[in-house]
Amino acid sequence: ADSGYALENFVLTPFRSAENGSPQHIFNKKHAAARNIVERTIGLLKSRFRCMQRSLNYEPGFACSIINVCCALHNICRKNTGPLQDDYCSYDENFDYEDPATEF
């Protein structure tokens, strides 16, 4: 696992030292892109809902319900008032995501 992930048997982590063009390297690039989307989504939810700015010390199922409700409310807000900020919603398909194995 890299420094961004705890070593768990249920977490998919990037491959270390994947050669350019290999299936592992392609996986790492897609993994980094997905992680980027997840991190931006969490940032957007934290900027809109104060309850997301702290630890959700609840049973996992209830914490999941809180997150789902925040996502639904965000979508309702977007539909009725537009996006919160374009910075949070943009995605650059041409961005070259770094190989997570080379990050410090």
C-alpha cells in the first residue's frame, strides 16, 4: 500500500514500480484518476455541508446514510441553483496523473 492507504485486505492499492504501458501502469493511472474524483467530491461535500467537516462518529450504516443524504441534497441544490463552484466540478481529461508509486 502507498502512504495514502492503510494496509487492508479490502482496499485496492496502486502497483509499485509499474513499467510504462504495462497493464499495472494503466491501472495505476485509472486508480489515480478515480482517487482524484473521490477526493474532489469529498472536498465539495465538506465545503457545502458542515457535518462533513468533522469525523462522523456513527455506526457505518448511519454514516453512509448521512453521506448519501448530503449527496442527494447537493444534487437538489445544483438542479435548483446551479453548481457550487466550477473549480470543484471541473475535470481535466488531459491531465497526466502521476504514478502513485513515485509520490512521496
